[in-house]
Amino acid sequence: MTSLPNWLTDNRDTASLAAMLAPASSSSLETLAAQSRALTLRRFGRTMTLYAPLYLSNHCSSGCIYCGFASDRKTPRRRLEPDEIRQELLAMKKLGITDILLLTGERTATADFDYLQRSVEIAAQEMQRVSVEAFPMSVIEYRALAESGCTAITIYQETYNYERYEALHRWGPKKDYIDRLETPTRALEGGIKTVGLGVLLGLSDPVEDALSLYRHLRHLGRTYWRAGISISFPRIRPQTGGYKPPFPVDDHTLARMIFAFRIALPDVELVLSTRESATYRDGMAGLGITRMSIESRTTVGGYHDADIHEKGQFEVEDNRSAKEFCKAMRAKNIEPVFKNWEPAYNGPADGNKANPHTEKPKPCH
Ligand code: SF4
């Protein structure tokens, strides 16, 4: 039996979040929404930061039962070569996008660390902000990635329930629960500035998973108190393989979760992707969510070649153009933000410096 870290079952500071998340909570959804809205306005103003995903490769060595790129799917496999990445980046820039998330499947010989690092370098020449959602890496690899221009990584635990995790991850490197759990720590040790965490809603009990996610964030925050943190709320979408979520999360439960996390962690970036409908995303803007994806293509090469017919990792629900999305935000008095100034005020990544997240503040004289 794998031994799990003590912090994963530490309930010392979870009572108020648990009370807000409970289906029979005494706090009404309206009360939580009002509190969440006020905190969001105070901490983030009337803004929405925008980004778009860029799928570099759909090769994968893992067998996650809920994913259209699992290695047993009949999906055609490909990876973008440097010239194709540049073409994709140019197509994205024409849409106004300067903040991107590069994605791959689990590490394979075709899409390995060297390939990913080269892709980050190319992207960093064109974009204001480059994030990565790929495979777990070592501290040394994260340091190299940061030096190549990656400022943030996304790594979802998918579910914190160990037994469910074992059953859902049928084979491949992703089956290693503990390795994945420790990945955000390694990324921050390597000098990555921001880590994005989340669970894939629908795989397991959502309240239990949300509480474990919170414990994970608190655990990271105790050591890496200067790190940027973001939380995403992805719900399972239809995909090749036809996996149906055994714990479906309805709109009200998702809203309660978003509001509860905003109240519990007022400064943390909360992300909602194009997995959700236009109506739901517009409704959540200003109430807690501060970052959204736009113009998402979940196929490899989907920006330059809009006619690609192969299946993506999952189906996108909000298919609006950036222009349509921005119009909807402005109608709600929310300013869409395309440009990210973080690299300018944080300075360049420098793996030789002391860890920027744990460094003690200098005394003021
Ligand atoms: S979720 Fe990621 S690791 Fe799992 S099968 Fe899909 S691409 Fe591979």
C-alpha cells in the first residue's frame, strides 16, 4: 500500500471551506456569489485575463480512461515541427493572443523533454507569456524550461482519491499517483513562477476532491509563499472513447465550488476554460473567475489549419471568436486583458539564484 503524505488528510483548516461546499450548506448560493463577487472586484478589478491552448503533440504513453489521446485510441498521431509551431503562433497572434498554454501528452520518444524545451523557446520569441501543460519533470528539467521562457505550468491531479486514481489511469507513467502529487513542488523548486492545479470534475466525489485540492494548495503555500497559484475547474467533456463521468457535476455545484474557493483563497487566480458554454462563462465572469481561455482548438495544428477533421482531446463548448467573447465581456463592464506584464516585473528566470519563492524578504532601511 502506497503511503500518502500527512498533509493530504490534515483537516485543521478545512472546516469553513467544507461548510461552504456541502450540498446542504447553510450558505445560499446567492450569499456566496455576492461575497465572491465583492472579493474578486477588490483583488482583481473588472478584468479577465485571456489565454489560448496550443496542442504541440497528441502522442501519449498513458491510458487515462477519460481522455481522447489515451494510447489505445485510434486517433491519428502527430507532433508539430518547429516551422509548424511558428505557423500556429502567427495564426494565434492574428487573433490577438499573446498568452499561450503549450500542451503535450505524457512523455514519449517523439515528444520528449528536448522537443518541449525547443517548443518553449520558439513560443517565447513570439508570445508575452508561455505556460506548459505536459508531463511531470525533474527539478533540473523545470529549471531548464524556466530559463527557456516558461513562466507557468499546469498539472492537475485529476482526482486525489487514490483508489479512483488507480482505476482511472490504466497504464503508463501517469499511473504514478505520488509522482504526480509531488510535481508542483518540483516545478516551484526549479524556478517556475506559477503552478496551476485542479481536479477533473466528474471522476470522483467533487467535494472530497475540492478539499484535497485545498490541502494541496495550503501545503505548497507554506513553503512557496511567493509562488503564483491558479486553480482550474474542468468538467469532463465528450471525447473519443466515450467515457461518461460517474460523478457528474451540475452547474450549481460548480458555481458553489468557484465561489467557495474565491472566498477561501481571495488572491488566487481562478480559471474557466472553453469546456463550458458561452452562457455559463459569461455568467461566471465577475463572480470569481479571473482567467479564461478563448479561441481554443484541441487538435494538433488547429489554428493554422481550421479544416482539420481529426478529433481533439475533448469537445469545446464555447466556440466564440475572440472578438465575440470580448464584446460579451465589455457588455458586462469587464475589460478583457490580452497582454501580460508579469515577466517584466518579475525579471527573467535565473536558475542559479536562490529559489524566488522561498527567499526571505530583504529588510527595509
Ligand atoms: S490525459 Fe494526458 S496523459 Fe492521460 S491519456 Fe490524455 S494526454 Fe495522455
